[in-house]
Amino acid sequence: MPEQNDVILKVQGLQMRFGKLEVLKGVDTVIRRGEVIVVIGASGAGKSTFLRCLNRLETPTGGDILFEGESVVHAGRNLNHLRQRMGMVFQQFNLFNNLSVLDNITLAPIIVKKMEKAAAQQEAMQLLARVGLQDKAQAFPAQLSGGQRQRIAIVRALAMHPDVMLFDEPTSALDPEMVGEVLDVMQQLAADGMTMVVVSHEMGFARKVANRILFMENGVILEDGSPEDIFDHPASDRLKEFLGKVLH
Amino acid sequence: MELNFSFMTKYWPLFVRGAGTTLVLSVFTVLIGLIVGVVLALMRLGKFKPLSFLSAAYTEFIRGTPLMVQIFFIFYALPQMGFKIPNITGLGFDFPRFASGILAMGLNSAAYVGEIVRAGIQAVDKGQTEAARSLGMTAWQTMRRVVLPQAFKNILPALGNEFVTVIKESSIVMVIGITELMFNTSQVYSSSYRYFESLIVCALVYFVMTFTTSRLLAVMERRMKRDA
């Protein structure tokens, strides 16, 4: 359980509509510093949309998100500053194909945070060493396995020293034998005290690493509780049905 | 009916100089086309609707009117309205004439290159932009550092084809008296009355330029694929 209780993200009445399709129908929750939150639910429940609203890759059509007290939805020019403090890891890795691993990691620290190139590279090498990939610094994304790419994507986000890390199904596009190496890095990150919001279908990871689990269904958070609450004492029939399908 | 190439001993320098002018003309045309084309593509893809409309209108208008009209417009019509390209003396050639030709060709090429660039940008995976923006990069930083380099790589073959097209189409600027290959060829056949032979030589010189260019591009393309 997190020791500090300060709120890092506050989500209020979040709504998202794509044309006629209502994907989020009023999501309310609070994320505290140091919490590791895993969002679970069926496809189309709105998990990814919820996550992508947090750093406004999707602009919500209603409600608000307060990141350390500042509105993300009404951020204006300040949005880029807010995004610097929210790292994001994608299902498809999205490493910059035109840049080497080292340049992938140092690009934003150098051009956004105006870090010295040498200092940024030194830090990138230390981060790469933490995920065991320092020998890949000069490689290009196309030369790496999915698991390697995703570990580097995590390092790229960490190089900005974010206050919170958002993970959008980080292991869904990986071959089964590579899932473990990525989850290990994430678990290490959680142990170091990083605040994390993870959309995932990895129930084992959720149970072991999460402090809190959000079960989303049909655009709302249907249940919110500790892993024991969610996995051992599901309240709703819908969650029981979902767990019955994914936990066999 | 017999072929006689003896005029070549006297006139060959005209073909060489003409080819040189054609190449210089084409390089500048493609440069202007690329720069203006990138601007047109960014305007077209941007969120600001009036600029997007302006870019689309420009592209449609340029592609829907003859290049010859555009060349005459810039060379004859604009000076009439007071828009004169200032002369630069001491260059050894008629600068306003040459510049008018390059400008007209470049602005024409830009309409086509703009569409190539737009397609190239749109072919870059959306995830690349999302990743850059999620790191706090601005839209422009994302475009310059991540999207455009990848788009450029995608469109290099199409840009090469545009260069080949421009080499051939530049023959049209003979109508405003630029002494490029086609113009010089016309000088040769009207002095020597050797139409058939002059045009054969002219065609061969064009072909050598376009074929060499496309072979060079093929090599470059293979090399880039290997490095990727």
C-alpha cells in the first residue's frame, strides 16, 4: 500500500464520445502517488480510451482530469509540460523507426528538456543497463525483438523522469516468451515506487503487483478494489462472468 | 534519304551547353518543388481550415491548367502588372528569363510534390506521432524530428520520378527563350536543316540524362532498404 496519500490524478465525470458511440459514460476515480493501478475489462469497455484521456491523446468530450491539481482537459499550451511528467508505453511500442535506440531515448530529454547531449546519453546508458540492453544502444528498432523494443520504450519514457507511467496493454503485441521480460521491468518499476496505471490482460501481474484494480465495463468503472477484493470476492455478476472467462 | 551527322562537328557544344542548362534548371525546379511542396502538404494536413483550403485550391488549380500558360503568366503577365524579377548583371546569362522559367516550373512541380509529400506523411504510422507527443514534444518538433524523416524516406522513389519528369518537361521553357537543350536543338536544325539528325541527338541526350538518373535512384533506394 502506498505510504503517501497525496493525489496525483483526479478523474471527474470523464466522458468520451466518438460520433454516436459513447465510450466513456462518466468515469470518476482518484490515483495517489505510488499506487500501481491495473485496469481490466473486456474489449470495448473503454480501458484504453480512459488511459489515453489521462495525457489527452484523446480529448474527452466531458468531465475533467486534474494532474497534480492542473486540468489536463483545459490545459492549452501547458499540455506539453503536463505530458512531460506522464510517461506512456504503447501496445505497439512506437519506437521512432528513424532513430537509433540511444537517439530514441535522448531525443525528448535533449529537445524538450534542453538537457546536454552528453548528460542525456550517459543517463540513457544507465537506464539501458537497468533493463539489460546497454549493448543495443546503437541498434535500430527494426533490428530488435518485440520484448527488447518494449523495454526500450519503457526506458524512453523513464528518461523524462515522469511522475506517473501509463501503460496501454504493454504485453498484448508480444510473443508469449517475451511477456515475462517486460513484466519483470514493470514489476521492478513498481517496487521502486513509480506511480503506474496499467491497462492489461495479464491477471497474474495484476494480482501480484497492483495495489488497486479497476474493472471497467461499458464505459464506467464497475468495481474498484484491492486484488483480493476483485479476484476473490467479486461483487457483480458481470465481474464474476469476466473472471470466469479469463482465469479458467 | 540519307543521314548526315557532319553538322555535329560544328554544333556539338550547343547540345552540351543545352544539356547543362536543362540539368541546372531541373535541379532548381525540384528544389523549389520540394520546399514549396512540403509547405503545401503541411498546410493541407494542418488543423487551420483556411490554409488547408488554400493549399487544396492551389494544387487543383496548378494541376488543372497548362504549364505553358503558367510559364507565360510568370514571364509576360506578371511584369506587365509591375512584378519584375530584378536583373543581376555579370552572370553571363539573362537572369530574369532564367528565374522566370525556374519559378514557373518549380511552382508547378510543387503542386505534384505536395501530394507526394502528403501521402508520405500520412503513411507514417500514427503511433509515431502519439509517442512523440506523449513525451511532451510539440507538433512541430514531432513533425521535424520523427514524421518528416520517415516520410522523406518513403517518398524518395516518387521524388526521383518527379525529377525525371521535370528533366523532360523542362523542354517547354524554350517558349520563353531559355537556352536549354530543346531550344539549342531548334537552333541547330534551323541553321543546318538537319531536323531528323538533330532531334535524334536531342532525344538521345535527354534519354541519357533520365536513364542515368533513374539508375542512380534505383541504387540509392536499394541501399536505403538495406540500411533500414
